[in-house]
Amino acid sequence: MVMKLSEEVLNELISQVVRKDAVAIVNLLRGKKNVSEVKLAEKLKLTINQIRSLLYSLSNYGLVTNIRKKDKKKGWYVYFWNFEEETAFKLKHEVNQKKLDELKSQLKIEEKINYYICPDECERVSSEDALECNFKCPDCGKLMVQESNIPGIIKIREEIKKIQNELTEEKLEIQKDFEKKIAKTSKKIKKIVKKTKKAVKNKKKRR
Ligand SMILES: [Zn+2]
């Protein structure tokens, strides 16, 4: 199956975006179909209400879906849950896109702002403030020097590159999956057309 996150990436995503204590449920649901919430509660030693609250926070992101069945003996509904791999993959893609935007604006700020520091490290001031005090340290009077933020900029640039690579790979997978779905649908349509043609032919014959 395409569009599946590794366990490590998925767990990080769930604890970052949803909540940390929802990770265990996701791991129990993954790779299985229609897991009852009673079973989840038993396995995680939580009450049904606690389990439901976790499942609802996951379902707010479309990460889990449910089907309900009536318990014939007890007369109430039991919910069975499924984990949505594709939604998780797309959520990760969205998170990465947001991260990229944040890093880009952070980079702009870092490249624009200059700081001046005292060689004895008593003060760190913006270039504006440094100009006001003639580049002399307000504490000891020593001439302040421009702080190099190049290491910070390099670090942000590296992070940007890494996320851009991830985004490219993700886009490729989403595209592949989309093409697969299109192919499947056109195959179905062809089948229907063929069937219809045959039915029309038979009708004509009967006349
Ligand atoms: Zn100083």
C-alpha cells in the first residue's frame, strides 16, 4: 500500500498534532479492521468514556472513522473503529507545508536583523540601539561588534532543504495514488459501457 507513514513518523505526528496519549490507540488500530471500543478499553485499561474521548480527538482530524452495530442482546450500539492511513499521510504533508512556511519567515527575520554584542558579553542590542549609543557598550563602554548570525541562518537553510525534500517525496506519492484511483475508475467505467452495449445488442436481437 502506498501513502503509509512509518511508525516513528506517525507516532510523532499524533503526539504533536492530536495528543500524546492517543498514540497507543493508533498503534492498536493500525493494520486492523473494525476494532470495537470495548476491546480498546480492555487492552489499554481505560474506561469506555476515556477511550471515546481519545477517539473523538483523533476523528476531529479524520484519522479514525467508525461504524456502529446494534448489540442485539443489550439493545445499545457498539462502535467499531478504523484508522485512516491516507488521511494521516495527507496530514503529515500539511504539517510539513506549514513548517516550511514558518522556517522561511524565520529565515527572513534572521537575515534582516543584526545584533551588536559587547566583547565582554555584557549586552546584546539591535543595530538601532547600537547606533544610538555610538556602538559602545552601555555597561562597560567597550566598542561593540556585530554578531554573526550565520550559523543560525545555515541551520535554518538546512532544515528548509530537508523539509522541501520530504514535501517532494510526499507529493510524488499523492500523485501516484491519485493516478491509481483514476485508472481503477476508468476500468470500472469501461466495464459498465461494455455491459450496457451487450444488453442493448441482446434487446435488438430479441425484437
Ligand atoms: Zn560591556
